[in-house]
Amino acid sequence: MISLKNYLMIISFFLPFTFSLSQDTIKKGFQTTLVLGEGEQLLLEDADYFFSAADYQRALLKYLELDRKYPGTIDYKYRAAICILSIPGGKDQAIPMLEDARKIKPTLTDIDFYFARAYHLNYRFDDAIKMYKSASANPVTTPESKKQIARLIENCDHAKDLVSKPVEVTISNIGSPVNSEGAEYAPVITADESMLIFTYKGKKSTGGMLNEWGEPDPEGQYYEDIFMSLHVADKWQEPKSVGPTLNTKAHEASIGLSSNGQRLYVYIGSNGGDIYVSSLQRSAFSAPITMGENINSKYWEGSATLSADGTILYFSSDRPGGQGGKDIYVSKLHPDLSWGPAKNAGTVINTPFDEDAPSIHVSGAYLFFSSKGHNSMGGYDIFYSKYVNNGWTAPRNIGHPVNTPEDDMFYSVTATCDAGYFASAGKNSLGQQDIYAVKPGLPGQKPKMLVVKGSVTQSGKGVEADLKVINKTKNNEVFGTFSSSATGKFVIPLPAGNLYKMDVEVKGRVSHSETINLLNVDSFTNLDVAINLPAGKTAVDTVSVIQKQLNAKVSTEVLASAQTKSEAKEEEKKQQETEKKKQQEAAAGAVRAKLQADSVAKVNAEAKAKAEEEKKRQEAEKKKQQEEAAGAVKAKLQADSVAKVNAEAKAKAEEEKKRQEAALTADLAAKAQAEAAAQAKAVAIATEQAKTDAEMKAKQEADAKTKAEEEKKRQEAALTAEAALKEAAQAKAAAELKVKQEAEAKAKSQADAKAKAEEEKKRQEAALTAEATAKAAAQAKAEKIISTQSANVNLIFKVQVGAYGIIKYFNRTKFSEFGQVDSTTHYGIVHYTIGRYSSFQEAVITLLKVVKDGVPDAYIVAELNGERKELCEVSPLFPEYFRGVKVLIGPEGGPCRKPGGGT
């Protein structure tokens, strides 16, 4: 079997090259023909392999090396530029490389399109629009690229508008120890900004550098892990791994966090990509569990966010039936704690383009998400929508400089909206992608609400509790149940304008109850409270801990506000009086200045009239003198011009003669060189063809010899078999004759003793009955033994999809949608299988899917007690597994497959 890597190499030499840009909406190809030198082939093979695997960073290093060693092939510089456009940061480096490629080889596939993309990503929007239009008319632009140009021009127009009206925010790198030389991205935070969880990829990743099978490999890559940092004394602390229950040698990514930090949502790339949830248990997160079939499907689900009360889940998916591509969906929690059927968020939020990375604000008033639709600058932009009158308003672009022409995703905002967090590969990043803080997180917006952050304790220790909140303003509707952690900590967001009742339950018993009045609260307020429960089973504590602190804080703020307003009013009055005085003084000065100006203007006017008359007289005299001098100069110039023209004509004639002679010499040399090169190339081709013909002839002769020997063996075997059959036929005839003679003798004897014959007949019948009974008992015993054996064995079925000698070139992504992909080694060959099925029928269903998807040589194998077996080996032993299914194996259905691919 040809390995994947070698297959890609063959494609590189004999078929068009095909590449994909990192943004999944831009997928193109370009064609080229290369003449490879010694050593160039292996480098190109690696570069193309990494590119096909979307590993643009390593592909870039290979293409740059190819361009340095073989500068005569402009294709390498072109492909390196495309890689740069596909990885974070440094997009400006692609422009001069594309300029060189376009100048030397303007027929490169999609050259104008990628040039336009480079301008677009580097904020040269007018140049990008011009080049997009050029790409649209260029015959070397692929149809796939042309389909996207109209939308990309719209992106440029949106970008020009947004960049011209930047939002007033401060963006800063949060620095070390969170950011490092590795990659930090997809940040999610708690409502109180006390904990930050993010995805990390670098030297601290579990297992170090690994290949695609999770084995140490110095040429491998770092896999994604999830890290956590705490905010203490206004500083982010040293990040730590969330632990081995979540982080493995595979990819794990953080995609969402509940407002109190108790539930972490992670992405795991099985079953097409699913959402899992992990719970914080004291200081560690639990093993992740799936969100269930109403959330996860056989399609991609990639990010999630939970409302503050824990009852509404927003997530993204590319399942069919949406508005187009990836959409945002909503699911509500049932009373039995299961998630209800997912519903599309609708056309206000979703567009025909991709939407992803939803993040619901703790107030429930704002939904942040990323979209390639609406008025995006290009790629994903961050948008937000406000919940008004039981519906979401039209999304608004959060603006530039937060949004850029590249992908901007996973925006997490604090409860106060004072800060937002996102990842970027900015110019001042410490490594690849870094986490940045935006202040304010949502300019011009401040939710009217109370955020209660606190702890529940009993006898001085934190206790787990359920804090149930009902909205008395809305007919005692349950607003939500908020659980404290094992340390007793909790966070509760309460929208203003309502009257609430809160019950604190410990082990099902209400221990504390109080009313919270937010009817007159019209701003954002946060409180830090401690609810200390009495020890033992006593009456319910009704001390208004929250309301008491709220009243004190509101009163203080009201007094401070009133004082501030009074001081401001007095200051404004003083400023108005000062301004009035300045205006009066300015008016008087203006009158004096006007009188002086009128007098000066009159004197100046008279002097100006006299000066004008003198000037006209001098100009007339000067003009006359100039005309006389000009006549003399003109005559001299005409004579000089004639002489100069004659001299230049003679010089040009001499130069043209020399140029023609040089061109003729160069042309003859070039033709001679071309003829020599053509002859050398023809000789090389002829030599190579002769070598190929000789090898082919030798192979044909060897094949013919092998076939002749096989035919000879077959004929000998046939003769031997024929002789055996003839001998068997003779033996059979002799036996039949003997039986006939014995029967005749017995018949004669029976004629003389009829009574004895009857008795013998009865005896034989009885013997036959006994024999049949014994046979049935033996059959039953055999079936019982087989049944017992089946109960004591572990027999499963798998679908084999390939066998490779070099394991790292197998790409299991193609088959992962059908089930779990495993590998086993037999005779030095690695066999790849899909699924683990307890019934043969299930394996057949998967086999049909795999064959339909383009793998016709797939087949089913068995695993008996952990050992690989073929169907022909297990079907006679365990026929019960194959009942109802016609299995064609062995002599009737073809040869029995053996380990290693033999028969």
C-alpha cells in the first residue's frame, strides 16, 4: 500500500497542486509544473505534506528553505506567501513576496486573489478592492475564488467605515505570567473577574512535542491544553494546568465557562466534534461528560455559554437546517436536569455565513458572538445584541480596533462591562497568540443590575448550598437556582427593577431567607457578602444580609452623588460668570479694533493705487526690453537646434547599428544554447526511457516466468487430483459390488427364515431410533458447549480502512466521523480500523458507509479476546453472531484474509 506522504509526493509531480487558506471560507487551488533538482524533491514533499495537513507554520519553513536554496522557482515564494496569510501575525511580509511572484510569473493560479487578500489583511482596503476586481476579470482566478469576491469587497467597504470611526477603548496585553512564547487563546472568565481559563499550546503542553498518534516526536507539534489563572491583588497569577482529568496527549480546548466558574465547557474532537462539561470540585475539575444528544449531534458542535441561572445554553453547530454554515442554537434545561431540543437562534442573530463563539453576559441582557456575516471587516468579527421586549435586537459590530480584518473570536466580558478579554497575534505579543484586555469591555453600555458575590459558611467553614431566587414582581416566578461550590462561594446576578426572595438550602433544608428590593435601583451595583448559617437544626435565619449592605451602599452613593452635583453646579455658575465677562471685554475690544482698522485701510488704499500705476509703467518698459532680447535669442536657438538635431540623429543611427549587431549575436548564442539544452534534454529523456523500457521488459519476463511455473504446478496438481479421483472411483465401484453380493446372499438366507428376518428388521429400527436420539443429544451438547464458549469470550467486529508501513502519514480525520479509529501492528504493517461492534450487523452498516465514502477495499475483521482474527476463522466457532446475515468467506466467497495482507 502506498503511504499517504508518498501519495502526496506523486500528486506533486504529476497533478495540479491544491492548497487551502486557513480561513475555511477561502479554499483554492493553483497549478504549476516544476523541474526538480537533487535534494529538492524531499523538501517539496515535506512542504506539500504539511500544507495538505493545514500545518501552515511548518509548511512555511519548508517553502522558505526551498526558496532560499532554489531561488529560480518563484512558485516557492508564492506558496510561502500563502502560508503567511494563513497563520497569525506578520501579514505584511506577504506583500513583497506576492509582488515578486506576480512580476515574474503573472499566470500563477489565483495570484490576484491572494494579492487582494494580502492588501485586505494589511488595512490597504482601496488597493484590495482594486485587486479583487482585477482577480474577478483574470482568467487564472479559480471559480471558487470568484464566488467570494463580491462578499470580500463588501468586507473592505465595512472595514473602511469602521476604521474611520474607531471606538474609544484601551487595548493592552495582560502580559506574563499568563502570556508566554507559546500560544494563549479562547479566554473565558468568571463574572467577578476572579478566574481566567484559556487554551494553551506550547512547551508546557502535556507530553511535549508529539506526532499525530500522541508519541514523542522532535518534529511533531504541541497539543492544546486548558490552563487556569486566578486574579489576586489586581494581578493575574502563574497559570496552572486544570489537571489530568481534562488535559491528555490529545487536543483539549476551553470554549465556555459559567458565570460562577463552577462549570467548564470543553471541545473534544470525537463524533465530528462535541461539547463536554466538567464541574469544579473544590480546586480541581472533574472528568468531562457529554452534553447529551439534544446538544451534540453527528455534526460539529464547537462552543457553548450558559446563562447565569444555569437554565439556558447557547452553542454553535453546523448541523443541517440552519441559516447557513455554522449557526448559534439555544437549548433550555428541563426540570429533570436534561437539556431540551436545540432551536436555531433565528435570522436576527444568524446569517447565511458562519456564526460561532457565543458568550452570554451575566445580566442576560447582552449576547456576544463572532460572525462572518452582518457588517464584518473580513473573517470573524465580534458582535453583540441586546435582549429587549423578549427578543434580541439587530447585532452591532463592537468596532475597531477590537475587530480587525482577521478572525476575532471568543470575547468574554466582566459583569460590570468595564473589561473584555480576547486573543490576538498583535505586534506586541510575547509569542504567537496572546490574551488582551479591552477597557471598557462594552463602550457606552452599563447594565442596570445587582451582582452579589459571596460565600455561605457554617461554623466558620464553607458549605455547599443551593440559593433559590424567585421574582415576586412576576408572580413568584422562579428566577433561578444558584449553587455554591464546596468552599461556599457563589455569584448571583439580579436585574434591577424587581423584588426578589432568596432561600438558602443546605441538604434540602432552608436555613436562610431574605427579600431583596431592587425596584428603585437604576444603575450597576455589586456587593461582597458573607452568609453565616447557624449551627444545628434551628429556625430559619431571616437576617437581611444582602439588603442591609445594599441600602448602606446606595445611601452612600446617593449622598456622594448629591454632593458632587452641588459642587458641580456651583463650579458651573462660576464658569458662566467668567465666560460672560470675557465676552463683554472681547466685544469692546472688537469695536476699538474696527475703528483703527478702517482708518488704516483708507491710507493703505490710496498708497496701493499709486503703487499699482507705477508698477504698470515699469512692466510695460520691461516687456519691451524682453521682446527685443527674445528676438536675438530665438535666432541663435534655431541655429543651435538644427545642429543638435543632426548630431543626435547621427549618434542614434550608430547606436541602432551596434544594438542590432549585438542583438543578432545574442540571438544566435541563445539559439545555440537552446539547441544544446534541447539535445541534452532529449538525450536524458531517451536514456531514462531506455532504462524504463529495460526495467519493464525485465519485469515482464520475470512475470512470464513466474506465471509459467505457477501454470506447471497447477497442471501437476490437476493430474495428481485426477489420479486420486480415478482411484477413489474404482474403490467405490468395488465396494458397491461387494455390498450387492452380500445383499443377494442375505436375501437368499432371509427367504428360508422369514420370521427371523422380521425380528432383525425390528431390531434395526430400534437401533436407528437409538442412534438418532444419541445424535440429537450430541448436537444439543455441542450447541451448549458453543453457547458456553460464546459467553466466556470477548468477540467484537471492526471495519479495516487501511494498512500502512509508515504510521505517521496516515490521516485519521477522514474516517473519524464513522467512529473511533484504532491501530494494530501485524508483521510490521499498521492496520487502521473503525469502531468496536458487538454484532456483525452493526459492522456491516459502517462498512457500507465507508465504501460509499470512497474506500472500496475496506473489509470487516474480528477481535477475539484481544487477538485479531479473520471472519473465516471465527464464523464456524460462533455461528450465532452471523444468524440472519449471509457471509461469503472461504472457498465460496473468496480467499480468507490473513494478517499481513496475505491469503
